[in-house]
Amino acid sequence: MPKLDLNRQPMPKQEPQVRAKNFNEVALGYTPEQALAEANRCIQCPKHPCIDGCPVEVPIPEFIKALREGDMLQAVEVLKSKNSLPAICGRVCPQETQCESACTLSKKGAPIAIGRLERYVANWELNQPATSKPAVILPPTNGKRIAVIGSGPAGLTAAADMAKMGYQVTIFEALHIAGGVLMYGIPEFRLPKHIVQSEVEYVKSLGVDIKLDSVVGKVVTVDELMKEQGYDAVFLGTGAGLPMFLNIPGENLNSIYSANEFLTRINLMKAYLFPEYDTPVQIGKRIAVIGGGNVAMDSARCALRLGFEEVHIVYRRSRAELPARQEEAENAEEEGVIFKFLTNPVRFLGNKDGWVTQMECVEMELGEPDASGRRRPIVKAGSEFMIDVDIAVIALGTTPNPLITATTEGLDTTKGGTVVASETTGKTVKDSVWAGGDIVTGSATVISAMGAGKRAAASMHEALGG
């Protein structure tokens, strides 16, 4: 019996000094030899705890077994039996805190690189001619119609699952292209847009109709969809696109962006290709990104690629509390992003023309844990200092846009503006309306939104007599 390999195959990547100057994908993907070597590390344990750690319950040992046996079509079919967006999940899902953290091998060494293998299998399928891909076999239509509001990860997943169960599904998307946050929020170097659109095309191949430039709450309301257009159920998956701010003096100065606007200009409106695309983003010498999550990392790494000389991430806690994926923080550091931990802005200062020039900050120290379980930051007395900035980006998180809740009678919402829905089914208190993803949880991960979409689809199916 061969000796168990406790070390995972490293992911090939562009060199930091090269990738910091382009928007091409950082991770290059496994070669067939690397994928096979990694798949061979899986011990196919009988209790498969990795599945329990997956929000969409992918049969992980089964797809890995098919991969190492060379049956790639079977590997694709197993993946897509539970996950309609594997090429996306293989890139942005935080496997290290979910399926991989539950892997049996993690008790002795490095867990199986499940996400990298998922990406490999999904990439393989995307590169095959249409005639070589697994056939999409759908049941006869049951005549019932489902409206899905939003084409982000929750909406795409709910739509795909409902289509596979025989429903006629229409997605209403406010923007001019489908994908939601996958398109406007995540940079090209982490999630290429053609990958997102390939996954959208798969969902469309299931018979799902996508209506673009359709702002529900403006052109039509949720109640009108049901009462006048005859939809039997509605799923709300509009995400959380309303940015949060610091609410400190000077925050309304010119060249202070929300991360939403900054990333939308770069990703969706292609400012990184200016002047080919006429969407400029102001470039200066020094930029400060306030926040410590994945969105902050994305903003900072985009700034490097746009040509800023100094890119700072300002975070009020320490490295240990950083909420971003470790891989993303490491990539940012390798590329030259400067981290200023235990630092918090208290005001912005500008010139006579109204443009930001400086940010006053205070040093912090950590006290007892707060409700989130992280140690609460406390201001150090007399620690004020100034940072020169040409641009600032506020990346503190988001809340749902109130348009849907303001135009839909009978929905319950929280103080934070999220829709109240069952954690296990996604059912809201309003008849025939389900919700899932960031509109319910606030800003969270792609895979958690997908899990919510799957649970809601199962609940809708049951409620509609499935």
C-alpha cells in the first residue's frame, strides 16, 4: 500500500510581480498530472465528512473517484447533480472553512484540495465541444411558473434546481448582464467574466429565461408578478448591494468611493480597460482601503493593477481577526499591498476644491470578544496620526437595497433591512414568496447564497405539490 501523502499539490500561479500588473487570472489551475496526484490523496473514507461540510452537499468523494479513474464525464455529472456553478465555486468558495476543514486528512496533514479539483473538472467541461458534454435531460414541464428576482448565486441556483424539477422559470435581473455580484463585485483576476457567463449559459440551457434590465419594484412589483402575470411562486435573491459607510467627518469629499462603486466601475463597466471602455476611475499615488474582508482585498488588488504606487489596507483589528480568506490576504501581501492593522479612520480632510488629501486615524488595541466572537477594538488615547491619501475606498460590508421590501406588502424585515425568512426553507411570512442569500443574511459568501437557493427550491417544490 503506497504511503499516504500528507501534502497537497500546490496551485500554479502567476508570479506576484507579474500578476500585480495585469488583470489575468492569478491561479493557473492544475495540470492533468497534478489533478490526478491530488485526487489520489483522497482515502475515500466511509463517513465522507466533507459532504457534511458542503452547503450544497456535493458528493465529493464520488466526483474525485471518477476523476482519478479518468471518467471525466462522470465527474462532471456528479458535480452538477448538486452544484450548477462548479467553475465559480472552484474559484471563490471558501473551502478551507467548509468541506476541506471537515476532510479526514486535515487531522494529520493538509486536507484534499477539493476546490482546486472542482475547478479542474469544471474547466475540463467548459473546454469540451458541446457534443462531448453530458446531455441535459429535463422532466416534462409541470405547467407551474416560478419568478426568480436576481441572477446572482442564490438566484441562479434556485432557478436551475426548479428547472430540473419541471418548472418554467424566469429570472428578472436589474442589470444589463446576468451574474449579479459575480459580475460586478469579483475582479477578473479572481473570477474571469467568461467563466461566469459560461455558467449562466448552462442555467439557460435548462430552459430558464433571463429578462435583463428588469428592475423589480420599478417596472413590475412582486405582487404584480403573481396576481397579473400568473407566477405560482417568487424567490427573492437580490443580494445586498447597498454599501455601508464609516459615518465620520469628511466622508463626502470627492474621490472617496464605496467598494461597490469602485469594483462595479472596474469589473462590470471595465474601467481596467480604459480608454477602450470609457469608464474612468481616478488614479493617484496613494490609496487607502478601509476594511478587512474579501471585498477589501479585491479593491486593494485592483488598485495595484490600475497603477497606484502605494496601496494600503486599513483594518481596526489584528491580522488574526482578518475576515478575508487567508489565500486572498496572502496574495495581496505578495503583490505589494501594505497592511495597517489596529488602525481606524476618524475623519477625512480635503483641499479647498473638495478633494480628499488626508485621513486622520487612531491606533487600536484589542479588548474582550464582542458578539461576533472577535476581540473588540478599543482606541488608544492620544494615538492620532495622519495618512496622506489621493483616494479612499470604504469596504465595510453591504445591506439589501430597500426597493423590493418597500414595494412588496407583507414582508417582514430586520432593523438591518434584511428579509426575514426561514433558515432551513427560505420561506418568508408572505404567501408564495421565498428568499435567500444576502437579502436574508446580509453580505456573506457565494456558496452560502447557493445553499440558500437550493433549500428554497426544495421548499417551493414541496409547497407546490412536488
